[in-house]
Amino acid sequence: MTSLRKPVEVPSVGHPTYSQTFPCEPSTAEIGRDLVRAVLGVWHIDGLADRAALIVTELIANAARHTPCPEIRLTVGRSSATRVRVGVVDREPTRLPILGQAGDDDESGRGLLLVDAVADRWGYDLHGSGRRPWGKEVWAELSTGGGE
């Protein structure tokens, strides 16, 4: 199993991105939460940590449940000076996220509803060229509270 035992070295200037590859399994969510919290701490925006950790948990759970991929790549980046973007990349471009409606008695199906509720915006990007993408990234953005 992959561990976050080594210190996270993240640039604190510009629009940096940190990413790491993990097994595509539900237990990766704990490591993902730790990674997100560590990166946001380095960037001194700890106030976003709870929301970002919830988002990462749901995105990892969705990848583990809905794709046959053995690995995922977790990304945490500053898409601008005032936005943080967290994402999960997998190699299953045909299984796109769908914002559904879970019934009161359903035991699953609320992950993207939670992401939608806590993120400022979310979506997905296909990776690869032309008609044959090799994968996708499902992402969510949070505002740091600074001026746009």
C-alpha cells in the first residue's frame, strides 16, 4: 500500500500542482485526505481542508466503484491565485460522472451530490487526443476567498 509518510514538498508560489498515483481502491481515500490536508497546509489555506477532504473521498470512492482501473492519480493544484482544484484521474474515459438522485432508502448514489453541494464548481476533462481519449479527470474547485 502507498503511504504518505514522506514529507510533502509543494511549491508555495505560482500556480503549482501536486499529484501522486495510488491504488484504485476505497482505502486510498484516507491517504488522499491526508495528502490534501498536507498540501493545503503548505499553501496556508487550511480553511478549505474539510471541504477538499470530503471531495477527494467521494471522487476516490466513485473511481474505485465505477471503474476497473488498477490505479488513479490524485491531483491538488492552484488553478489560479484564488482557486484550488482537486481531481482524480483514471483510465476509463467512457464512464463519465453523472449527477444522480438517490432515494431515501438508497445506500449509495449521493457522492456527486455532496461534491456539488460543497464545491464552487466541478466537472470532468477527457485526456488524450481526438476520438480516442485514454482517460479522464473528475475535478472540483474551491475558492480560497481572495478576489478573482
